[in-house]
Amino acid sequence: MTTLGGAPMMKLAGSVREGVFVYASGWFHRASPMRTFAFPLAFLVFSTISAAADAPLKVGSNLPGPFHPYNVTGPHKQRFHCPVSDHGLEPMVLIFYKNIDFSDPLPNLLKRLDAAIDKNMDLRLGAFVTFLPDNLSDVLGSKEDNQDVNSKNDDARLEMEKKIEQNAADIKLKHVVLGLDNKSDVAKYGLRDDNLITVVLYVKLKIAAVYALPKSDFTDAAVEKIMTDVADKLGAKRK
């Protein structure tokens, strides 16, 4: 036990990237050198239960839990920050995209999500895209002893970041946040290598819809279905 401002608190192990969880008065706070924020006790409970599920992405199931991508755009730009913890119980669209490829219809999907957020501000809808390039073994950096290898890996990572930033600017995104991560950090989500994109819609940490699509199935028609669910299941009805 420890105290903060005279209040008893209990420390729990959390992510090395964002500090520790601290329990006080029924809420968990994540202590971070950059920022401290709170989320309900229920979040820890659901993530503990869901992480062990055989098929983590099922409609009606709890979200598998937090992950810690490097935020390339958005309010936490150039930081490791968890979009799930940050957004709490509000409606959210999580997108996991294999490699860094902004070919159609991805720009269309991102533009439409951005517009849905903009026109439904009272809903507090959020959207986060995590790019998972095959050649990024660890977004934190290489552990190779060879400094030449480390430098090449760092350069490659910076190029990925620039590409994401440039495409975000070209699409003129205001609300949809883009990030970068390695596959091991999202292993609990059970993403399949043969799928180009996985879209997860959730509210109050419960999965409302899942689209796990190979490249051949990620079409304009699929975007229409996703946006229909964003309206019907997440409540973003203003167009």
C-alpha cells in the first residue's frame, strides 16, 4: 500500500510502456511520465476474462483488452498510447490493417469514419487504425547488438511513420487516429495473417460487429456495410 495526497492506494503491475495501474476509490489510474488518466474498474475485469478466450473477436463478447501502439497522428502523437483505455466506455471503431497500404477502399473508409465522428460529436465516437507491417518486429526498436542493423531498422520505422503521416494529410483526417504496432502486441486479438483488414466496432467494451476481411473481400460494398453498422450499432446516424 502507498498513499497519494493522503489517500490509500494499491499499485498493480501494468504496461512497461505506460507505467502502472493504481487503484483508488473504485477507479484505476494509469500512471505515466507523459499523462495520467482514469478508467473504470470494470476494464481490468473484462480484459482479464477476455484475454483467455479461444475466439476473442466475437459479437457480444468483451473486447480482448488494451494494447499500446505508437500513435503517429492525433492528440498523443509520437507517444505509445492505448486507444482502448483512453476511450473508455464510449463507442469506438478499431481497425487493424496489415502493412502500410493506403490503396482503395481504405481512404474511403477513413474519410467516412472521420465524417461520422464530425457529424455526431455528442456521441463521442472514436476511431483508431493500427498498421501492422510484416517487417516491423518491434515498434520500440531492434534489440540487435549490431548498431548498423539497429540504424537500418530505425530508418525503416521512420519511413513508415512518414508514409502514414503523409497519407493522413492527403486524406485530410481530423478525428481518425493512425498508429503503428507490431503483431505481438495485438496477439490477444487473434488476428489472422490472411486478412488484410479487421474492423471491430464496440461500445461499453462489448463487441458490436466484426469484419475480418482478406484483400478480395475488402471492397466498396464492405465499406457500405461497415458504415451501416457504425450508424445502427454505434448510433452515428447523422450523415
